[in-house]
Amino acid sequence: QVQLVVSGGGLVQPGGPLRLSCAASRSIFSFFMMRWYRQALGNEREFVARIGSGVITNYADSVKGRFTISRDSAKNTVYLQMNSLKPEDTADYYCNAILAAANYWGQGTQVTVSS
């Protein structure tokens, strides 16, 4: 059983930073991939960023250069550092992990970018 606990959401002004955390119940190196997704009200869930078991990372074009995905293996935690936030980044953010072809999801955390 895999559990992913997401934290760090909140209200932030445009241009500000926010960091999300996804704490896993097992070593993050056991996962083939860990990803962040987001879902804005009325929209479908969309890919934001991913990090593999190596050092390769990928980002959606809409967040490239502003968001950074990273991990702390000692804490079994993956982070999403979000800088230069825009109102269109407002959404519920979800952590996802792939293990043995199965997908696991953390609970969403709300991010609101507004003045």
C-alpha cells in the first residue's frame, strides 16, 4: 500500500512563490516516476511536472522556467517549487506516483493565486 500526503497549498499573490510537498510512505526511489498534476475548476486534470528515478525532469510548457520539481530521498518527499505564480496557476494540485505499473494519488491541495 502506497500513501502520498500532499501539503503546502494556500493563497499567494501574483508573482509570489509557494512550495508543495508530497511525502511518500516508502522510498521514493522505488517509484518509476513521480509527477505533479493540477486541476482548475471546470477543467480536466493536467500534467505539471515529473521526475524519474534518475535526474531527468520534465515540465509542462505553461510552467517551464517557473516551477521546479525536486526530491529529498532522506525524507521520502518530492517537492514542487512554484515561483512567479500567475492567477492561471490557480488549481488543486495532486501528487502522483507510478509503482509496478500502478498509479497512486495523493489528496489535492488548493493553490489560489490572487491579489
